[in-house]
Amino acid sequence: MAIRKRGKVWQIDYFDPRGKRIRLSFKKKMDAVAELGKRQSLMAEKRYLDVKKEYKTMLKELLAKYKENFHDQASYKTVKRFFIDSIKEYFGEETLLANINYVDLETYRNHLKTKLTQWVAIRKPATINREMACLRHIMSKGVEWDIIEQDPFKKGKSLHLKENNKRLRFLSEDEITSLLDACPDYLRNIVECAINTGMRKGEILSLKWDQVRNGLIYLDKTKTNEARQIPVNDALNAVFKGIRKEQQLTSKHVFTYQGKRITDNVKTSFNAAMKRAGIVGFRFHDLRHTFASQLILHGGDLKDVQELLGHKSMTMTLRYAHLTQEHKKKAVNLLNSLTGHHHANNCHKSVTRAKAKISTVG
């Protein structure tokens, strides 16, 4: 057993009764000494694996409990189950929770940096952060459920990677016209819905007619698991009327192709339309940014955008804040006529007086 200083932290290093090497880091030397002494005593008394639950509980038990409680969560079905498979593969299902330390979490995060995606590409910080957030949530629930006593994430600095959230691509009014003209009818309907509501692609493609009523779109299954309602404007109402007339009430889903619900993600057809329109560097999800940006440029405020997009906090919405400044500049220019004529009259009077003075001198 040993205690050594590693950079700014103190690390204890020893082998537990099962032969597993344990390394734990502490900010203060006194904490490291105390913890090592406690563990030495437990091993001497042969109580090392009997005192705390995490000393005898395996990772697979915590993951099973997590699945039991969150398997109905939308994000569990789409991404979390894959994150959990990755966690199992890396740490091992039968690893004791007591043996997962802060240094292991940091090493896992760094491992994800080198792990290629299924498209053989380097993982983006945002992708790594989502997977680490899943693991952090698992550990925090372990504390709440009395499976472990302390969340290992809280023994060191944040493992959150800095993300590049500066990308905010949205279409101008001319680009919107070009894109709509380049879309086949069924895709044009989908794109118009996205531009007029800010809905996510999955929300649009799964939209049913019984969700459209009283001038509103009612969304129950959302990314944040919080219901929201989106007003249907006149432009979108006209789109819906056209679709109803064409479908003749033959489908419960709003958006169809050749009479059937659209089951693919329309990525191929959307990219083809983008190419025909001559628009580059734009994704379907950016239609959501287009909705928010154009709403603000036409007089909407950040609170409107937050509620319509379904952001839980204003943090995500603030990426559009600079657009409000542009709108305010245009708005105050509407007042030019209130005082501008006084300035013009004063200038005219000054010129007249100057001419009169010159005539007098002459």
C-alpha cells in the first residue's frame, strides 16, 4: 500500500482482498491517509467487502436497476441503451462499484475520445458529453437508491468537454423559397411544417391528425419528455388542408408518401433538394434554427422561442440573443420620422441664414 502525490492530488494505491488494484485520488493528503488507514483496518479485520454496499455490489446490478426505472424514457430507447452497452464493455459487468473511481471515469472519457463512431469518424465533444452524462446519471441514481455511498464523479473536477456551439445556420427568406421550390410535394409539406413550427424531424414524421385540433399541434412525446403545444399559423393551416384533401382521411398520420406513412428519415431526399436549390452546409435540424431565427427577426422574443422549441431553460435559447439586437436596431429606426424632420428643418434654416448673411455682406 502506498500514498503518493500525483500533480495536485494525493493518490492511494493498493490491492484489495480479491487482488484488484485500487487507486483513489484526494485533494488533501490528510483525506488520503485517513481513507487508506480505514481500508487497511477493514482488510485486517476481514470486513473489507462487508461494510459498504458498493464493496459487494456489481455494476450489472446498478445498470439493471437503472434500466428498470428508465427503459420507457425516450432517450433510453434511442441512445442510452447503446451508451450502457459501451459502459458494460469497458468496465465489465461484474466489476464492483467500489472499484470504479474518479480516475477510471476520466480514463473512460479519454477512451471515448479515441473511439471511432460507426461511420469511422472522430467523436465530437458533444457526443462524448452525452455518454458521460448518462454514466453520471447512473452513478447519481446509485447514491439515491442507496446502492453506493458516494458518487465517484464528485471526487474530482468536471469531466465535461468544451463544446463548439457556435454553429447557427439558418435560411434567409430567399433560401427558403429556393428550397421549397426544389422539394417534391411530400417533402415540401414536411419542410414547411418544420419552418413554421420548429418541430424536430421525429416529431413531424410521427405526427397524427388527432394531435392537430383547435388551431394547435399537441405534442406529448418529446425529447424532454414534457408536453408542449404549438399554434398552427395560416401558412401551415393551408398545408394541412391540402394534405387532408389529398389523403381523403385514409391515414391517421399527417405526412405520407404514396398513401403510406413515411418511415425513413427523409435524409436522402432532403439532401437532394438542397443540392438542387444550391444550398450548402445545411442540415434538416437547421430548419429548427430557421424557425427560431426568423421568428425573432420578425418580432418574436426569446421567451416565445423557448416555449415553442420546448427548451427547459433559457440557456439553449440564448444562442439566438444576438438576433434580437438586430431586430431592435431595425425597430428603433422606425422612429426616425418622429424627430428626423426637425433636424432637417434646422439644417434648412441654418443654410438659409448663412445665405442671407453672405448676401448682406456682399
